[in-house]
Amino acid sequence: MTTVQPPRHRAPAGTREPHPSGPVVSLRPVGTEDASVEPPTAPISRAALHAAAGMRGAPAGPVAAPAMPPAMPSAMPRPAGHAAPVAMPVAAPRNGLGIAGLVLGLCGLVVGLIPLLGMGAILLGVVGLVLGLVGVARARRGAATNTGTAVTGVVACVLAVALGIWGLVIVANAFTELDRDLSAIGATTPAASAPAAPAAPATTAVGFGQTFTYADGLAVSVSEPASYDPSRYAAGNSNPYAYSVTVRITNNTGAAFDPVLLQAAMSTGGAPASQIFDAETGTPPQNQLQPGRTMTYEVAFSTTTNSGEAQVDITPSFDHEPAVFTGTL
């Protein structure tokens, strides 16, 4: 069906010009007529007239609700002024104390290996132990992720404290022994409980079988050399002849004597002899010699000659001069 658009006309003076896209709206009162309106110049079809008549006579019905616009897809850009939601940052794990405890524990272990630095090892171990325990507590709460590191640090700190205590004990014992040795050096008279020691000879050289007594009361004697037959497993038997002597030590100092540092040397005809280490002669004494006690042990030497002058030097410790014993083979 073809709809005929009525021709546009200019509104008379005193009326509003209708919008080109809308219907013609008259501002005149209802029922008035404008004789100046020109009739349409083109005939209107019968079908259009019938359609217009039907629309005027149709009963008024409910007005259909306007269709809702389709939902805006999520991919469409947000309108201006609406900010996108900001993601909250995730808190970083707090692993610092556990690592610090491990580092201090390892440093304490290294320092604790030196007895003189025992106090430093204890301080490092205690501080590291506190930090390590706090690190373990954080890891259990979930604030840290280095549980193994923190536990290892705690163990290392405990070991560092133990090493530090061990070092302090060693240093204390060393100072006690040093004080005891210094007290014994230069003593002119033995303790009241010990027998009176004879005065030291003017010279340190005495004959075989005689006794040399130091100022502190330590007495040493060496027997005459006797021929010795080393076993097949003996060490140091590098010369054609071998002799052995018996060393006798009596402790009249009033304090314990440690024979670990005792040394013996021999020479024959002016040539040094080598000491023989053999299972038959036994090992040098190791136990401390208590006041008033006597100990003896045998020492063997390999010599270059079996005749002439022989000399044996006995040095009880660093604090004593060598006692010299001379004689002939």
C-alpha cells in the first residue's frame, strides 16, 4: 500500500512551524478552523481513507510496555567515570628472622671452634636462638614459609652455645694449670708434707747411677748403659750398637708432675745416638706423678760405637734445665 504524504505548507502568521520529523501540531483552540490552510493538491487513495477511519473508530486498549533494551554484554567498555576494581596486594612472607637465626648459628659454630672465643660463640648462639624461635613461630602461623631454615638455625645456635661453654671450660682449666705451674717454679722449699729435698748441685752434670735434684724437689737418676737387643719390629735402630738405660724420677715438689714433656737424649764418643722405639721397652709414662711418688721406665738408644765416653741428658719439662749423666760404656 502506498501512503501519500500531504504536501508541506507554511503555517500562517501567529502559529509555530512544525518540526519536519513530527506531526503537525496546531496551537489553535480545539474546534476552530483555519480557512487559510490549503487543501492537498494530490488526491488521497481510498485505501488510505479507510485505514484512517478504522484507526479513529478502534477502541482504546492497553498500551504495550516498551521493550527493554538488551543487556549490555560484559565485554563492552565501562562508561566513563566507573573505575575497574583494584586487586588487593598479597603480603610477602616474613622470612627474615629465620634466616638471621641460621646465619648467627653458623657463625657461632665457627667461632666456638676456638676455645678463647667461647664467650663470643655463646653470645651469637643466644641471639640467634631467640631469632630462630621467633622465625619458627611465624612459620607456624603462616606468616613465613621457611620452617626448615628456622629450625636448622635453632639447632645450630644450640650447638654454638654448647661449643662456647666447652671453650670456656678449656680456657679455665688451662689458666688453672698455668697458675699451678707458675707457683711451682721458683719454689725454694717443698711442701710441709713432702720430705726435705737436698740442695741442688752446683753443676747439672752427674755420673750414671747418681741422683740429680732440682730446686723444686724433683729428683732424676739414670742407670749405667746396658747392652740392648732390639726386636725385629723396633723403630730407630739405625746404628750397629744398641744400649738401654733406666730413668728414675721422684716427685718431691708437693704438686703433681706431668711427665708427658719429658725428653731423653744420648751421645757416645761425641756422636748423637738415635732413640729406639720398641714394644719391649714400653711407652713413655703418661699419667701424672703425684707428690712423694717415684716412677721408672726404660729408654733404648742406637749408637755408633760400643766403647768410650757416653752421655745421657734428661729434660723433665720446659721449666727444668737438662740433667746430664756421664760415664763410659
